[in-house]
Amino acid sequence: MDDVSGMFDKWLDQVEKSTKLSVEDKAKITGAGAQAFANVLSKNTPRSDITYTKGRSAGHANAKHRNSHRKTKHLADSITHRDGYTADKLHTGDTDVGYEDHYYDFLARIINDGKHNMSPKQVSEMHFVDKSQTEAKDDVTKAMGNAARNVLGGDKQ
């Protein structure tokens, strides 16, 4: 009976420790999950064969609309996250995955949600973010579980 009591006390200590994570510890855990998701999202993001070394206008980013934004890289290369920071740049320990700036976010939304008169290729590329979220669930869970074990000291049995 003493062994069961000891095991229960050990489990209770681990639960208490895991509920009192510092922002930095939480950032390590969520950052590992964010990196796993970013890898899958980057792999699933549609990539054109266009070279953007000199910049290229896309959508309404052109002189006709008095907008000088220039796309200088592929959408997959603009995926970013910062461990422990939200999209609003708040240091809460949560980690958001997104795109470098609102311009790339805007382009990703158009590609993900679709538009009028789409080609079969464009239709097949729709909902790449949703597909990435579904595909990455196991990878994110494993990465966050491993990071949590490292942060909490692991279970050495």
C-alpha cells in the first residue's frame, strides 16, 4: 500500500509542477509545437516557379492601385514564429505561427480560401492551411510532449 501512496504523491507533484509553468518554460513547450507545425505548413504551402529576387507585384500591389508592396520571396519562405510570443507580440508563453507581415498573410488567405474562376491547379491548392493543421497534429503533440518532459525533468523509470 505504501508503494501506491508514493506513486500517487509523485504523480501529484508532477501535476502541480506542470500547472505552475513559468512563461519561459511554457514558451519552450509551445515553441516546439510551433516549429513542428511550421515545418508541415512550409511543406504544404503552394510554391510557384517564379523568382522573386528583384521583387514582383502580386494582387493589388501594383502602381495602378497606388501600392508599391513587392513580393520578394515565396510564401512558404515567409512562415515565421517566435517562441513564447503571440501574433500581437505579447510574451505570454503561447506561440503563434504565421507569416512575416500582413502582406504575406493576405496572399496566404487568398490562396487558401480561393477566388473566382480558378484553374484545377488552384482548386487543388485550396485549404492548404487546414490540411496542414490536420496533418501536423501528431507531430505537434509529440514535439510538445518531448519538450514538456524536458522542461518538467522527465520521467526516468
